[in-house]
Amino acid sequence: MKTHRQTCLAATAILAALALQAPALGQQDEADAITVTAPDYVPLGSQEANKTGMPLIETPQSVSLISRDQIDLLDWSNLSQTVRYVAGVTGENYGPDMRVDWLTMRGFEPVQFIDGTRGSIGSIANTGLDLYGAEEVQILRGPSAALYGLTPPGGLVDIVSRRPRDEFGGELGVEVGNQDHWQVNGDVTGALSDTVSARLTGLYRESGTQTRGVDTDRTFIAPALRWDVTPSTSLTLLAYYQDDSILGDGMGFFPSQGTLTGNPNGAIPVDTNLGETSYNRFEREHYGVGYEFEHDFDNGITLTQNLKYTDLESIQRGIGGNGFVDNDFDGTPDDYRTVNRYSFSFDEDVDTLSVDTRLAGTVTAGGVEHSLTGGLDWRRFDYIGASAFSFAGIPTIDIFDPVYGYDIADLPTVAFDSTEQTQTGLYLVDQARVNNWTATLALRHDWVETEQRLTGEQTDDNDTSLTAGLSYRLDNGVVPYVSWAQSFQPLSGSNRNGVSFEPTTGEQVEAGVKFQPDLGAGRRIFATAAVYRLVQQNVLTADPLNAGGEAFQVQTGEVEVKGLELELVGRLDERLSFNAAMNWTDSEVTASNGPDLGAELPVTPDFQASALVDYTIRDGGLAGLGGAIGVRYMSESSGNLPTDFTPEVYTNPSVTLFDGSVHYDLDVWRLAVSASNLLDETYVARCYSAANCFYGAPRTVRASVTRRF
């Protein structure tokens, strides 16, 4: 596993060798190189918003497409960063985490897909895949079960991999920054023959974090190959490999006194580490291989098949904080500085094989044009999880004067979950057009078989999901729409009578408007506005018949989320780019037998707003010089749902953050400096108990030099 530097050097050598095959770069028109820096910053309404080929402008759902140009210009490397200027989504919910991306979308944690197929997600709903290999990020808000099967009601995120291109091109870059950050990255693509094109993307990174004593490194490689078998048939092979190592991270887990509230000894420093810097470690290997096959028949029907196998293995060994010492158990810390600690071991192995086969075509009947997509997808999910937890023999630590170096023995893990699940989904989508009207109907039925291998329990869940929408396209680029959609997610466990739980279900009604005016060449604007009401049913809650410490549950719980979302992205004349988003959200547990009745959902602020403007000079001696300034505001939110064990609700405070960048494009070179949390605001990203609080990311600065070809 520890061959990061060798792998990085090999990938860099390959990329450099391919770059030398480029035509004479010095002959490139300098004006073009300066002025054309992000032509695909704004998504076109004709772009696909899902796997059916349905145009974005006609999709009766709130969708955000984040292009490669946006990712590059704003220097984003993970999903948590990409949602900073997106409506209805919060990221970095536990502060910066080098392992995974913590997102909340319309009150729920979205699941991650890769190239339209679900990734190997285990205990956390995403894989932490680096975005350097992404061509685009698609954020689908609201229920999407009619196309993707078992998914949460808040939505999903799909990372679309970079594809080979016939035209030769690419880049080599170096990046450095504070927190001992440095990386090298490269991407090259082009034709190998008249029918074969290839692409190779690679990255190696070493970095510290805001926490003292932490070292991280990442290796990422993604090869791709496209073969145009015939003029009507193509096969694209896609693969990626990512290796992560994080050493010394205590992962936060600070007491609330000194972060969220006052402490007589002062505020807890942001860089505090409650772990053991020579013991704590997280290691992960993650890879995926697959293909996309497409064939166009002579009758206008297209056959598409996506297949992907992904594997994720991770181990974690760590010491973490568990609140201030309170030896007399009176609820008041003894000295507000000595922290209890525990040892935690966690292993995870997740394998996923997915295949989606579909036919698409257009027929006209009775003056109505029907764009039809019918498909069958199948997924096998295999999960093994093991863990261990203990306080025994773990020394306390002074949070204001920590001492490290204790000899810690590994806790052997014990399997707590071993699950195999297969999902088979049959779906049909009809997009019917009459004049400017478009009616969309998507129907899907899923068969889900789940085997809990530790207990021998087997569960069969069948569910039918529906999405219906109607839109009208005005000549000025305005498209109002209404839609109704469903979602479902199977649950493990059973009630007091041994009857397996039914899946949780979600229903949403949404009305909105999309706007993409024709402003002429080089000018793009895409704006959306939506209101929605989302209800999740069959939620687990305490059985009212419980007595004497019983923990049986029933499915009479319900959650409701209502909101208004506004989003705008634009780019004008390769000079001015802008992103803006705003949302109001009202979330509530509307039915429960526990103390959470009436509570707001965690990390779901009532109000969020963000705006970013980037301007590049096109003329004169400073042509190619540009800069950006952004601001993000998040109102206070709940940090937890109240329970019998934690009846107090902890409130995440509101925060305003600024981002900025300066960049200079000169011929084939690009120089850039970017900073997030520009004013170095200290804030609590989340606090969900007296012992579990997490700081948000401090000021992070990155400087890069990129050579494009």
C-alpha cells in the first residue's frame, strides 16, 4: 500500500512523456489562450441531467451541474467544497475531513453515485473520491428513486469521470499551500489512432490539516480509453485508483465548553489534537473499473450499457476525546481541561457491482412526440464492517497542554455487520412533448433482497416508485414546472413481534422555474427557483409499549421538510463569472414517540446565502489577470436530535465566511492563488453533544502553477 511516491513519479513521467508529443505549443494564438479560460463554466440547458438524456432545462427537478471549469477556476478538490455556492446543500458538516465528504441535502444525507452507478459506500454515504478525476458533478435534489432505485428523499450526488477526447490536450501542475500542503497533478488526452482515444489523469498530494501533528497523503490515478468500434458503436473503458493515508488525526470531538460555550481556562485552540499523534491512523484503498457501451441502431433507437465494479477497503485505529473528566458525576467538569479518551478500531470492506442497460428512442403518435427510455439495472452490494471500542487503559489528556507518546495497543475488531444485498430495477421514462408543453412520467419497480450473514436474516423488499412532472417552455427561455416524486430506502431490523421493518418512503411536491436566455455567443446564464414540500414516512421511533429499558421500535415516525431555493450561475464574454444561491428551509419531526417530536433536523439551517464573482481582464497589458471574491452565510442550525440520553439540543452558531482568489493566464501558463475562509474566522461547524464538537476549516491558502498543452 505504501508506494505513493513511486506511483506518483511513474504517473508524472507518463504524463510528461505524452505531453512531449504535443504539437508546437508556441504557435498557439496568445490572445485565445488568455481570453478563453472557462468556456463551459455554465451548464447548457441541453445538457443531460440524468441517465435518460433528458435536457436539464426540461427536467422537472432541482438539479445543479458543476462543471470542470467551475472546479478548476475555484480550486475545489472535494464534494464538500463544491456545494459552497449551491442552494439547499450544506457541506463540511464536521469541519474539514480528509477522509470523506459530509453533506446534508434538504435535511438528509445524499448518497454518492459514480458515472450513474452507486459507489461502494459503507457506513458513510460517500467514498471521498478526489474531484481531480471528475468532468462534472451532478447534484439532484429531491427523491430520485424512479431512476436510481433505493435512495434517500433529499437527493443524490453523481460524479462524472473525465472522458477521452480526440483532440490532444492536457495539463501539468504543481500546488503548494499552508498546512504543509503540496501536490503534483497531471491530465493528458488525445487520439491514439483513427478509432481509439485515451486519457490519463493523476495526482499525488501530501498535506497537514488544521490539527497539529497530522500528516496526510493521497495517490489518485484514472486511466480511460474510448474505442469507436464503428460509426454507430463506441466502448469507453473507465477506471480509477485512490490510496489515502492519514496519520495522527484525533478528528475533533472537542467538549462544548471552550468551543460552543465559555470555558474558565479560555477557548480551546483550533489546532488541538486529542488523539495520539504516533498512533492514530486511517488507511484506505479504493478503486473502480467498468465501461460504457453505446450503439445507435438505424431506426433511431440507442442501446446504452454502464457497468462498474468498485471496491473500498479502509482501516482506522484511533484515540479520541470523550468530554471533560467529571469524577463526582455532578454534571460539572472537575477542572475544565482534563479530557477522558477512548480507543476505537474500525475496519470496512465494501464491494459493489452495478450494471444498467437501457434503450432510448423517439416516436410520434397523435401529434405527440415521445422520448422513451426503458431499462433494467442490477446491483450487488457486499459489506463487511468490524469495530472495537474501549476506555480501558487509555490515559486522559490536558486539552490546553497535551502530552503525547503513550504506547497504545491495537484493539482487535469484531464484525458487527456482514450484509449482501441485490437490487434489480425495471424502469420506463416517457417525456411527451406537444408544442411547448413537456410531460414527464417515470415509473420503476425494484426487487431488493438483503441477507444479514451474521444473523442469517433474509429480507425481501419490493417497491414501486413514480415521478411525474409538467413543464412549459416560453420563447424567452423561461421554463416553469411542477412535479411529484417518490423515494424509498430499506431498513434492517424488526419490531417486537419479529416482523421485518418496511422501507422508509419519501414523497415530494415541487414547483419551480428555470431560466436560460439566449444572450448570444460567449454569454451564458442559467437560473433556477423552486419551492417544495418533502415528507418522509415509516421512520423508526420508540415503541410506546416499551417498559423496563426495552428498545423496540415501530414505524410511525414522520419528518417534513419545506423550502424555497434560488440559484444562479453565469459567465459573460470570458470576463465575468458569477454564482449565487439562497435557500430558506423549514424542517420538523412531525411524528415521533420520543423527545425529538417537533425538533428540527440536524445541520439544516433555516437560511443560507452565498455569492461569488470572478472577473478577468481581457485587454491591455494586464490581459489574463483576474480575481474572485465570494461570501457565504449560514444561519444557526440544530446540531442533534434530542434523545432520552441527550435531551439537550446543541445549536450550531451562524457564520459568515469569505473566499477569494487571484489568477493569471499567460499563453499556456496559469498562475493562481486561492483562499477559503479568507478572514480566518473561527467557528464551530457542528456540536451534537457536550463531548462532540467540531471546528470549521480555518483560512486555507493554495498557490498553483499549471502548464497547459
